[in-house]
Amino acid sequence: MSNSAVQTESHESHGPELLHHFVSAEQQRNTVSLAMWLFLATEVMFFGGMFCAYLIYRTWYYAEFAAGSRSLNIWLGTVNTVVLIGSSLTVALGVRAAQMGKRKLLVVLLLLTLVLGLTFLGVKAIEWHDKYVEHHIPGASFSVADLVREYPQLHIDQRHAQIFFSLYFAMTGMHALHMVIGVGLFLYLTYHAWKGTYGPKYYTPIELGGLYWHFVDIIWIYLFPLLYLIDRKPLK
Amino acid sequence: MATAAVSAERENYLNKEYGIRSWLLTTDHKRIALLYLVSITFFFFIGGFMALLIRLELLTPAGDLVLADTYNKLFTMHGQIMVFFFLIPSIPATLGNFLIPMMIGAKDLALPRINLLSWYLYIAGGALMLYAMVEGGVDTGWTFYTPLSTAFSNTHVVEAGLAIFIAGFSSILTGLNFVVTVHRMRAPGLTWSRLPLFVWAHYATSVIQLLGTPVIAITLVLVVLERTLHLGIFDPNLGGDPLLFQHLFWFYSHPAVYIMILPAMGVVSEVLACFSRKRIFGYGAVALSSIGIAVIGFIVWAHHMFVAGISLYSALVFSILTYLVGVPSAIKVFNWTATLYKGSISFATPMLYALGFIGLFTIGGLTGLFLASLGLDVHVTDTYFVIAHFHYIMVGGAVMGYMAGLHFWWPKITGRMYPEWWGRLAALIVFIGFNLTFFPQFILGYMGMPRRYWQYPPEFQILNVMSTAGSTILAVGYLLPMVYFMWSLRYGKVVGDNPWGAAGLEWKTSSPPPTFNFDETPEVTWEAYNYDQIPVPKEAWLEQ
Amino acid sequence: MSEHVMSSKMYYGIWITLMVLTVVTAAVSFIDLGPFNTIVALSIATFKAILVVLFFMHVKYASEKLTKLVIASALFFLVLLLSLSMIDYLTRYLA
């Protein structure tokens, strides 16, 4: 724990990437890595507020959550999960490529990540559009008459269903916003990787971008069962 | 230690560069601290002006100074500005920012550019808040309770909510920076058990900022989405639960009280040790009680909701948990008192504020236990008893600590001493004004005067007149330091690097410090507060 | 932070496991397991998340205790938020 950082005053190791107040590249790397992990901890609590709301309303209004979940497209949801996990693989391999100094491979992997990330957002847009067509977006034209007809045995209350869809849009929307930020981040990383900024000695930005990307992936790993798989078993 | 004559000539963080650019684009933690100091002082006086208008309205039983609507906006924005734009950043963003790198022997915070970003976020949030204010204000109460804030209020809830959302990220980044800095930037030999208690207190504060603030951020986003896009997460018309908003709001906003008070406790530990010339009694207990307060502070939040309709069983749990937070708080007060025992005490201005802190915080803390008890809370909920209680904590505690710290480190920050006689006078005025303002409110509340009304029955007038009179005295007490601090920038006596004879690494560098704080990275071989090894300076400001 | 370069084989192995688990969790949701549907779905999600954290985010091989402490505290405070809120909601309409 007591990794008292400053050992010597020598500045000869200062490359262009090393900021003045650090002594060594290692100290700088450990510092920004810790900062990223702390940031991810705040993100856990940020999404945690919505998970809390979800948990409470799912306990109260299970029938409407079940019906709302059934109305989501499980195929598109599964495909998107696969796409996002694939992008996590390309990111992990990208960090490895940077560690080994394979510039071309790194650029290709980052581009693949971008393609997969944009695919995810595209599929998400299709799903949201479907919800718009079905009048499942909370607001003046909201209606779940179709679900009431389809699942008479669940005795759906239209108002409670609106809470499910409010949470659905808040949670997937906030996740998608994080994806958009991630895509922006990876555009920047790709540009610098292409310019050859990163190599075995300096790949911190790739590592940090990767941590962020994996975190957003983990949020989705939970959103998928919590939103799409609430209740799919055959209705009696 | 360099002498005063040398330090006046040498290059320091203030005279290294000049011009507006060198300030607005600085990454020097000391300059950013001063940027914060100026900005939060600005907001403090806006919030304070609103407080004076509130007190002036309450001078008479009739609602005769402002309209009821205006009054609602006044107390709402007084609360929002004071909490989010003054108290939360007060000690951490100014004194913490300035001192933590020096106290741990580092050249800067770990993430200097993030530090500057944090100030700009604060300014952006503050500007949006001012925009909401001049556009007509907000009337929901600082707590944004739903469904008033989501469905009924036709004031500028969205702007104010987003302003606080943005300022919240400023607070998160400050906390993140401190945690990383304390872990990664300590000088050789500076182990955790040698850290000043100021640093321990800020570490605990930062943990709350990191883990609490995101929850209110998402909660405010959901309120904004409910107002603008008609999402229905807290909407009772849909079967949503307004109490859920309160749960999420207080999950941050209760620990937020500890964001305000913990840094003040850190200041008090430094000041008490210095002016008693003793090592803090029970160093380890005081350090760990900061962490204890931070953690327990997270599990008491529903005591704000005892009469709001939560389950009786959970109220029971939260009541017991709330009593628990008294334990680490009491550990601190007892250890401070024990530090004074057989100390060689001098009543310089910082010490007056620190002693004031201990007394007022104790009153604020003990009346908090009244509110934690389920039966009594029913009687005094939403009365002036609550107002008095949290002002004893926030003004009597946090602001007193802030003033103690400002005076204590003013010679370090500026290289000049404030006028000691005026300092002591102001401290006395603040103490008298504060108690005259807020002690009558305990009685008012106990007699049943509710908060947030602009009229009241005539039998409450005497106590309200006392309170209003006290608030004007308090205002004088706050204006005085403002004046003599500015005066001292030019005319204050130039002092040496360590005018108090204080322990701590920040006193081993020159005043004002050089840009990178130390010419050579210090190596720490001693325990904190080694006052037995430091001679008492024979200075005028330490005379009785 | 990671100096340790892991073999690409391991990354592919983790990836395949995650893929299989995704398909499994989707498929299992169609089978009636009573209350266990939710438990299975969340257990699989948690297992997947652990794999991502340990291997893709390098927590298993190349991180210090402090990283684990940060993760543990975030989860701890999340659990506090969820559980203490639920105490209210689960007991509100008793008696």
C-alpha cells in the first residue's frame, strides 16, 4: 500500500508523454489507471440509481414488467449482446497488439471495434423505432392495448406498463449514450494508433479506453437479462 | 527554513506568471484553489444575501416584504446555492486543493488538467444556476421533491437540475483527484500512519463524493427526463413512487452533509494541535473515525423520510443506524478535548474558530440524535428545529472550520498575515451572531413553527426578531474577514514560512510556495504533529 | 496496470465462453423453472461480468490489490443502496 511514489529527482527519463509532476512512467501509468478504475466505480453508482428503481418496480409490478419484456425483440437483443461481446474481444486483442507494438493489427482491431459499436447502436435504433411504431414510448400516444390483448392472463395495468417502458428507455438510453461516448473515444484512439503514437512503452490510453469499453459491455450484460429475459416461459 | 526576506524575493506560484491566461489555463493546484476561492466566495454572498432577505421577511408575522411565491424561490435557491455551490466545494476545492499536494510532499495533484476541468465544470454549473435564477428561479425547495418538481412546479427546475448535475461532476472529479493523489503521490517515508488528519479527512470526503454524487446525478437526470420527455419513473399517477425519489436523493444528500463537515474536522485537527502545541490525542482513532463517518453516513439516509410514509420497520432500522454515526463523531470530539488537556493553548484567530466549531458541532450533532429518534422526529419534522439543527452543522460546523482554515493557512497562501486583532473580533462576532440567529430557531421549531412559510402566528415574533437580528450580526462577521483579507494582500505584515511554528510539510516550504511546492522532494522520517520537537515562535499573534 | 501480455488463445477462449453463455441464457429463459429463471439469468450475467473483469480488464493477472478494493467498494455501496431501499419496499405494506 505504501508505494511512496517519489524515489529520485532525476528527470532524464521524462519523455514527451511523461507529465512534469511524475517521476517515472510507471508512476504515471499506475496513477491514471487508478483514476480510471475510480471513475468506473462512480459509473457503477450512476447506473445503480436506475437499477434501484428497476428492482423496486419489478417487485411491485411484475406482470407489466413480464409483458413489457415479452414485447422486446429477443432476437435483436441477443444479436446485440453477441455484437458487444465481440467488440470487447477486439478491444482486448487491441490492447495486446499495442503491448506487442503491432501497429497495423492495432488499427485494424480498433476499426473493428468501431464497426461493432456502431452496429450495436444501429440495432438499438431499429429496436427503438419498433417501439415507436408500437406506441410503447412513454408520453401522450403511449398505449399497450396490443399487450393487453396479447396477454389477457397477465391483467396488465397500462399505467404500470408505462413505468416499465420509462425504465427501459432510461436504462438503454443511458447505456447508448455511453456507447456514443465510447465511439468518440475510439475514433480518437484509432487516429493516434494509425499515427503510431502507441507502442510497448506507451499504450496507456488504449488500456484506459479498453477499461471503459469493457465496463459499458458489462452494463449491457446485465441489461440484457433484466430487460429482455424477465419472463419468456410459456404462459399457462 | 528560509527567512522572510529571502522568500519575498524568490519566485513563487503567484509571481511566476502574470495575466489572465496564466490563471485561466493554469494547472497549478494552488492557482486553481484560488480560482475556486474567488468563485465560491461569490456564490456565498449571493446565497447569504438571499438568507438575509428570508430573515427580513420573517421579522414580522405578516408576509409583507416579498410575495409567497418569491419567498419559496428565495429559500429554494438559498439552499441550492449554499449547498451545491458553496458548502460542497468549500474546504476541499480551496484549502484541500491548495494543501493536499504540499502536505504529502508532491509537486501537484495527480491529475492537474482534470483539476482545472473540475473548476470549469463548477463555473459552467454555476453559470447555469445563475441563469435559472435570473430567468425567474426555482420554487421546489432545494430537495427537488417529486411530484412537485416533475409535475406541478412551473419554474426553472430543468435548468437548476442540470446546473447541479454539472456541478456534481466537478465534485466527483475533485474527489477522484484527491484519492488518486493520496495513493500515488506521497513523498518517501510518508506512510498512511504519518498522514496529517486533514488528508485523512479529505480522503474520507472524497470517497463520499465518488460513490454518492453519481446517484444524485442520475436522479436529477430522471427528474429532468420526467419533466421534458414525460418518462414516468416517480409519477404517482402511473403507480410510481415519489418516495423512491427521496430515497435516491438522500442516498447522496445525507452523506453530502459529511462532505461538508469532514474537511472542517480535518482543519480543526490541524489547528487544535498547533495551538495546543501537542500531538493530536488518539491520532489513529481520529483518522479512522473519518472513514467510519464516511461509511456509516451512507446507511442512515431514510431518517429524512420518517414521516413521509416509509415502512415503520425500515424506519426502525434507519433510526438505529443513525444513532451509530454519533459514535465516530463523538470519538473526534472527545479526542480533540483530550488534546487540549495540559496543552499550551494560545487563542489565535484560527483557534477561536476551531473551538467554536467543537461547541457548535456538538450542539448540532446532539440535536441530530433528537431527530434520529422516531417519536421525537414526528413532533419536530419540517419545523425550525430541523433548520436550526442543520445550520449548526453546516454553518456552525463547516463554515467555522472553513474560516479557521482560511485564517490558519492565509500566511501560507499569500505570504502575509491578516490583522490578528480584527481576526479575533470577527471570530467573536460570528460566534455571537450565529448563536443569536439559530438558537432561537430550536425553540421556535419545538414550539411548532414550520419551515418554508413566509407568515407565522404573532406569538412567534420575539424569537424571530432575535433570529433576524442575529443574522445581521453574522453578516457583519462574514464581511469583516472579506475586508481585512483583501486589505492584508497589500498591507498585511510579510511573515516567514512558518509563522505559527506549525508541524506539517506545507510549512517547510516557502510562503507563498514555489510552483512545484518543494525545491527538493522531502523525505519524511517523523510522525505527524511532532510539536514536542518544534519550538514555539515568539510572535505577536500568539500572545495572549 | 498490465505489463503482462496474455496469449490470444486465452482471449478467444473467454470470448467463446461468453458467446455460449449468451445463447444459453437466452434459451433457458423459454423454459419454465419457476423462480429459478431469474436466478439463472442473473447468475449467468454475473459469471459473464466476472470473466470480463478478470480477463479482459486484466484484474486477475496484472493488477494490484487496490484495484480489487475499488471494485469491491463500488459493489458494496451499490448493495447498500439496493438492500436498504428494499427494506422499506418489502415491509411497507405489512401490518
